[in-house]
Amino acid sequence: MDELAGSPTSHRRVRVWFGDHPIADHVAEPLQAARYEAAMRRRFACCRVTNDPVTAPVRMPEPTR
């Protein structure tokens, strides 16, 4: 399922990395993404946090039951 409201450039993808492995992945509008990034930097001070523009639809995992 591809989910992305609005144009792809109107969203940001924030990820928290543990080494080469993403442990959190969040797509949001720029203001919300900036707040999420700041919160993740405080919570995971020793991990790398990236905030990148979304350039294509993001594949969202199917919900588990």
C-alpha cells in the first residue's frame, strides 16, 4: 500500500539509525517532521537521526492483526 497525501515534496522522512539499521521511520509534513526529529534527537542522543525530503511514495507496511 502506498500512502502519501499531497505532493511528495510536501513531506519529510525522519529516521533514527542504530548503525546501518533504521529503528524508527516517520513520514510527516515539514513542521511535524522537524518536531519529531528534535524529539528523537533528545531520546536517542547516541543514534544518527536523518530528516530527508520524500521524493516518491513511501511503501507502508500492512497492519498486523
